[in-house]
Amino acid sequence: MYFIYSFLMGLAALLLAPYWVVQGLRRGKYLSNLAERLGLSFPALAKLPVTSTGAIWIHAVSVGEALSGITLARRLKEGYPNRPLVISTTTQTGQALARERMPFADAVIYFPLDWAFCVRRALDAVRPSVVLVLETEIWPNFLREAGRQSVPVLFVSGRISDRSFARYQSYLGILGFFLRPFLKNVLSNAGAFLMQSEKDADRIRALGAPADRVRVSGNLKYDLELPAPTPLSNWLATEIKRSGRSPIIVAGSVVATEEPHALIAFGTLQGEYPRALLVLAPRKPECFDEAAEFIDESHRKFIRRSRLPIPGPAQSQDIQPSDNSIIPDDVTVLLIDSIGELASLYGLADGAFVGGSLVSSGGHNILEPAAFGKIPVFGPSMENFVEVASRFVSAGAAIQVESPEDAGVAWIELFRNPERMKKMGETARQLVTDSRGATDRAVAEIAARLDGGGR
């Protein structure tokens, strides 16, 4: 079964190779990290301290998972200072965010491609005592090779979305005679499944996970740490006060082709609040230039964050922005063409839009603005966060809209009713606070492995 799986992986890689080469040459994707993905070279691991204990390896696919794992990673580093902490990601944006927000990690690497020879090299290089996979990214060869080396793999804050579960069910309906025993065998190699909800727990059991290894431990995303101010957020706070710009709308994690929707929503608001400022943050770097084109086509003047004389988030907070870094009165959009600076900007928002929701993308995490007491506004596509979105809307702590025009109207109504706005914001913040605890439960499970004779 594993041979067939590996063969199909190889065939897919062969078919996708031209695309990877083109993207690598045009945008620097894929090729720059190929050596790590193949397990051939891990420069960051060469700097690991020499210890007699194995590493703690945390895998976060991309930005969302990396953000959710910051508190867990910090707790584990504080609790096991003598164990190397290694973070891996799959995407470049996840890699950049992990380096920025987890400077306490001993190494940040790319996760290996799921062929046995790549996985073995990565495991030999990291030498983990435990591997923590955030959410539920199932790689059969990785799980198998980790099991052969007696390295427990724990899925933490696991979830299976409606879309993913329907896809699994579809495949099982067609190829169940092959996939069902294969999935059962793959999942039996995992040490534990710490799922976000009972529904997620039921789904992973239905796919073949051993029932005695499945537990409900909550969602790590509720345990997120409020980000420290950055040079950009400090500058923007000062600039807002100086210029009297209001209201400030932060549209975060906006995906490709969603930018026009965010601009329409903002345009609806501008009809009543001409001094409004939109802070637009695309989800991925490859969308930065396209977002600039959309803004230009909307006949709005804008500033790109990359052209501001302001230090990046990793630079010293003592470096002060230039005195001439101001937003002209005719500029209505600040385009955040950088990674790692969005979270702190939510703290300055009067209104927050969470992207990936006005197009069919499944939505993104609404908890960052909510933790600041801001009311998340999002569109109909929230398949990746159904439970969280439903809970906040039902509690009157978020607003779900059907169109960009509706989003603009929702902000207008909130700004007209400051008491309602304040109450909704406080409810949003309290929901986040009341739902914390997944990190504590995960740490307890991990400690049982590490303190119980882990290498």
C-alpha cells in the first residue's frame, strides 16, 4: 500500500514539476527550499546545541497553524530548555512568520516531502523525542518512519473540516477497499489525536484512528498571545492621532481576487465616513503586486508599507520612523505588503474584516481581532472555521455578511451605535478568554511522553 502511495506521489511530482520550476524562477518559490524538502541539507540544524536529549519538533503547515502554536512552543521551550526546539512549515509565509514570532526556537526548517528517504534524513537530522503536528496534516510515510524510529507523533488541535471530511468520504466511497485499510494502518502510527471538538474526534475515528488515542482537548487558537507592538503599529497609532483619520478598517488575510470585494466594502463605508482609512493585508506575498493593481484600478491613492521609511518587525523598537513618514490626506489605503505585521494592527482597528470569506476560500481565523475586543466581520465562506464562526455570531460577538456592500453597511451601523459596538467587542474578547486551556491540556499530554522515558 505504501509503495502505491509513494508511486502516486512521485507521479504527481513529475506532472507538477514544470509548474514548480516556473513558479521557482518567477517568484522564488519551491526551488529555494528544495534541498530541505528532500532532506539533503538543513543549515539551521547545524547550529543546534549538542545535547543528550532529543528535540521537540513542532510542524505548522502555514501562517494559521504557526500563529496558533506560538504559545505552545514557548511553553515547551520554557519547560524543557535543554531540549532543542525545532519548528517546521510547508509554506514560505509560514516560514517567515515562524522565524519572526518564534525567535526562541533553536531552528526553523521546511517539512520534508513525504517520501521515505526524505523523511528518514529529516528524522536523522532533527533527532526528535516527539513530533507535534498542529491541526491534521496526515503524511503516511512520515508517520510510518517515525513509528519505526519509536518517535511518537501527536496531532495537536486537530480538526477535519466539512470540506475535507466530504472529500475523504468521497474517496472512500470509490476506493474504500484500498483506502480504508491503508488509512487505518497510517493512523495507527500516531501516538495521540488531540482534537478541537467532539465532531473532529468522531471524524478522525471514522477515518480509522484508534479510538483509545483520540481525545478532545480544544483549539490552540484561543490561547494565542496578543502580539507586541511593532515599529509599524507604533507609527500608525501616532499617525492616526496626528491626522485625525477615522474610522480605521483593517482587512486581514485577504486572498487572491478578494481585494476588489474588500475595496467595495470600504467604498460603501466611505460614503458616510470620507476620512476613513483602509489597511489592506493580503494573505500571501505573491498577491502583493496584484493587490496594488486592484487598488490602482479602483482610482484610490495608496501607500505600500514597503515604501515607508519604517523599520521591519524584527528590527529594534528603539529605531524611530522618519519625521516625514506621514499619510497624505488624499491617501485612503495602506497596503501591507509584508509578513508578520498584521496581528498588531488589529489593535488599532475600528472595524475588522477577516479575509478568505467573501470568495470560496473557506475563511481564516477570526480570533486575532476578537482577542483585541474588535468585532470580526466576515463573509459566507467560513468552512474552515464553521464552529468558531457560528459560536461568535450566535453570541453577538461577530457579524457574518453575504456581500461586500453588507460589510460596509454593518460597519456604518456599528459606528452609529457605539454602545452596541462596545458590548459586542467585549463579548468577543470574553469568548476568547473563556475558551483558553487547549495549551495546558496539550502540554500535559506531551509531558507524559517526555517525562516518561522519552529519549
